Amino acid sequence: MSVLLLRLAGPLQSWGASARFARRTTEPAPTKSGVLGMLAGALGRDRGDDLADLAALRFAVRTDQPGTRIRDLQTAHHGDTDKAMPLSERFYLADAVFVAAVEGPDGTVDELAAALRAPVHLPYLGRRSCPPSGPVDLGVRSEAGLRAALEREPWQAAPWYRRRHHAASVALPVQADAEPAEQPRADLLRDLPLSFDPRHRRYALRGVVSFVVNAPTLASDHDPTAHLNLLEPESD
């Protein structure tokens, strides 16, 4: 079994697990359905294709930078009649950074990593209006399980955010698929995709457990003297 790590960062993200009419909310962290949808798109799968192999992958997400929840009001018109549609309320996460992990058979994980490096459909962070700010693929970890991979992966927050922390490690919250023994105490989230077919989208409940990992920090890449012209003093 191998683990594929993804860095999910961008100006805006939106990971909805439920929507009610014109109100589109976002979860505080990426959903399994959203990340698997991104992977399915990278593979070039159609919305009506079978998702059983992707849904069987174990999933976890680490919050490296929680970001800020913001609200946007949007208007639209029907293309044929130009009739105004109801005002819609949409929520986003601004300046958030996450590390998502999917664990599965070596061949499947390697195929997903290759697809992210040359995607058929470009990845987006929950909605098409939310592109990532950099490469998503952090690589495959074959020597560790899901939790160990998230513990070993350096903190991926933005440089300005990392400057607030000076210790060698940082405590970061994780949400992960519950193991069978953990199901009685797990929270439930309806974000396990059964079908992305727009005519009949279907999602099942997923057991989720929360814990904290101590991840290594990255050395600061800020050099306060980088733009100074420092000259060696002339010798006598």
C-alpha cells in the first residue's frame, strides 16, 4: 500500500458536503468527494463512470493553514429568457492550505500521481472557480501508512503564516476515515461519492475521526538581507 500526498492551496477553496437551494456552504476542510472528484477528473473519467475503486481509497486531510471563511452573493440569468434567477449565497475559504492523503494499492496510487502531473482535466479546489496556486502533487510515500505520512510531511503553510511559529514541529489537526474499530465514536459526513452523474448524484455517509499530528516545520525562506548590497570592506 502507498500514500499519495496532495497540497491543496489557493486564494479560494470551497468544499461543500451539502447544498440547500441557493445556499452553497463549505466544510472547514476538503471533503473526500471533492478530492476524489479532482482525481477522477485528472484521470479523464466521465461523470457517469464507476467510482468504486476511488471510493475504496482511505482518505485523510491535515489542516496546515485554516484560512478565513467568506461569503459571496451571486446573481445569474437564464440564457434563453434572460429571466433573473434567485440570488445565491456561496461560501469559500480564503488563503487556506491543506495536505490531503489517499492510501491504496501501489498501482492505483502511482496511476493517480501520474495523472496529477499530466491531468486530462485541470484540478480545482472544490469549484471550477477555485484553481490551485501551485502544483498539487507532493509525491508518493510507500514507506509509511496514512497517519505516518502526514506526521512526516513538513508543514505546508504559506511563508508569512509560518513565521509565527519558531519551534521544530507544529501540532496540526487531521480528519481521517474511521477504522472499523473507530466507527462507534466517529462523526458522520455525507461525502463518500457513489456517483457524480449530474442526473442523479449520490453520496453515502462516511465515518470520520479527528486527531492531531506533530509535523516538522519548514525553515523560513525569508532572508531580511536578500535585497541589500553587502560589500566586503576594503583591506588596507
